[in-house]
Amino acid sequence: MKIKKLLVVVFALLMVQSYAQLTISGELRPRAEYRDGYKDLTKDGSDAALFVSQRTRLNTKYVTDDYTFFLSFQDVRVWGDVKQLADNGSSLALHEAWGQVKFNPNFSVKLGRQEIIYDDSRMFGNVGWAQQGRSHDAAIFKFGNENYKLDIGVAYNQDKEALFGNLYTVEKNYKAMQYAWFHKDWSNFKASFLFLNNGLQNVAAEEIRYSQTLGTHLKFKASEAISVNANAYLQTGKDVVDNNLSTYLVGLDLGYKASSNLNFGLGFEIQSGNDYNGDASENNAFTPFYGTNHKFNGFMDYFYVGNHGNSVGLIDIYAKIGTKLGKKSSLTAFVHNFSAQADIAEGVDKQLGTELDLVYSHKLNKDVIIGAGYSQMFASEGLEVIKNNSDGNRNNWAWLMLTIKPTLFSSK
């Protein structure tokens, strides 16, 4: 009888192995940073900052033919912010917790706390550089097959289980959001189209103010060596203080692969902004709402990373060169020239500055990567006016990061 029960258990386990897959993975990512002008100009008498931050994640993914279940827990800290005999709580948080139910081969629904990433992450990204990352509480209806993809996402946020009313008071977050993303591939051309209806809570007026973003991301492979990427977006509707929105973003990126070890890039991005003496009832400053902004406009995060909102916009003209140093290492250099799209002030030139970024990466093995970088901002008068600081003269930033991403268990 015991043997029979054992055989039943073994058979059940074999069935699970055949029709489901469980994967447990982790991530450990300590990063040391030296900041002396990162994100803001230095001030006379200020000292550089030096610290180590760390992200630790544990991910569990369970996949069957009918559904997928995913959990991601993370701990984000700065070395030393919790004393050795910790008594001040935990920094452990839930980064993702979602389930995706497959109703048929062409339709599924993904519900819960989740990262939303599309295309080059210009409008939706997980902000992977930031140790905490970004995730949304949303429902996404997914349609598609080998010919196209269509996602329709909805989100509606509350700050508590209320008995009455729907006033939302969580800062720097949206109240409601609806979007549609369509994507299609051809042999050497890929196109995506996005519509975003974004609702921000005005607490004082107890109203939701909606803006609409409409645009496209295009990728064209002209040859084995030449590639072209383009972005174009428009925004209309209302901002959170009820001003009329009329904004735009356009960008073009050209890539040239000279050899298997050497590639070049050249491009620009323009985001509209507000003139210093413009119409106060109209907002012409584009907002890349939920994109991975660290990826764009220089790694020193002077623009659109928790800053530069409703400002003078940006014109970013850049060049890059990347080279492989053997089989496991690479070095990439970027040069950005920044200027304002709108007028900064009377008698002030639109030039903002030039930034140099250097990034080195070395892959020790399939799970371990070492990265390092150095950046320098050469600020112009226009940036000093925007930042209200004429003292900045050093403005450099360096970092060193170790990333370990092991697969702890897989039933595959």
C-alpha cells in the first residue's frame, strides 16, 4: 500500500515537471558612487558624496500552459543606514506580484504589481538603474500572435480601503491610467504605436486632470551594418494644475556597426519646453511620464530624472562609440551637447552644457558582471541659470557596480 502511494506521488511530480516550470532566481547588486555634481551643480564649499547602495532581489516564477505566477521581493539599502543591531524595521518590499491567465493562444490577462516595459523604454520602462526600480498596480489585456501584439492597460489607484470618496493623496503617482500599445514586425522594419490617457489627482480641487500622449517608436535595419531608430510623441489635454498641454518629443538614432568589435552612433532628441515669458495658461513642456529616463539625455541625470519638469525643454545632440575589449569586456563613450528648446531668460544663451560619459563592463561568467563608469558635465551659463547656481565647476560622477544574478532553482 505504501509503495502504491509512493508511486502516485512520483507520478504526480512527473506530471508537474511535464506541464509546469518553477524558476527561482536572485540578484545582488552593490554599487559604490562618488557624486560631486551628479544631477545638480556643485556649490562652493560643498564636499563630494561617497556611498554604497545595494539591491537584493528574490524572484519566483511558476509557469503552466494556462497561467503564470510571479513574485519578486527586494531589499534596497545604503550600507550603514541600518545599524548592526537593527531595531528600526525592515527595508524589504514587494517589487512585483502578478498573475497572467491565458484564456486562449491569442488572449491573456496580466493582473497585479508589475513592471511595464515597451520598446526602448522611452515612455514605459522599469528604471532598472535605480536600485528600487519602478512597478505599477495594473491590469493588462494582451492580444496577439506571431503577426502583431496589442496590449490594453488600465490602472486606478487608491491610498486606502475607503468607506467614502476617492481622493488620492500619494505624491508623485498617477490616480488613473489607461493605455493601448500596438506592435508589428516586418522583415527589416518594426513599428509600435502608443496611446496613453494619464490622470493626475489635483487634491485641492478634488479633480482628476487627464492628459493624452500619442506617438510611435520605429526601428529600421537598412543593412547588416546600418540601423535607424526613431521616436515621435505628442501630448495634449490638461496638466495637474489645469493648464492646457501642447507638447512634443522627437528623436532619431543612427547606428553603424563598423566591425564585430566596433560600432558608432549619432542622434538627437528634442523635447518641447516653456519660454520664460510664455503664456502662463499653456504648458508646452513635454513629460516622458514612466520611461527609463536615466537611459536618455546623459547618465548624470540632469534632465527628467525627478527634475526638469515643466521647464525649458531640451535639445540633446549626441555621439557614441562602443568597442569590445576581448570576449568578455566592452567600453562605450558618449558625448552629449545640451541646449534648451525654449528661451531660458532675457539675454541668456540656450546652451546648457556638454556631458562626457564612459562606461566599462566585464562579464566574469554567465551570472556575474562588473561595471564601472565616469561622467563629467561641462556646464554653461544656461544650466547655471536653470539650477540657480553659478558656483558649479567640478560636476563629475563615478561609479563601480557588481551584479550577481544566479538561477537558484529550475524545474526545467
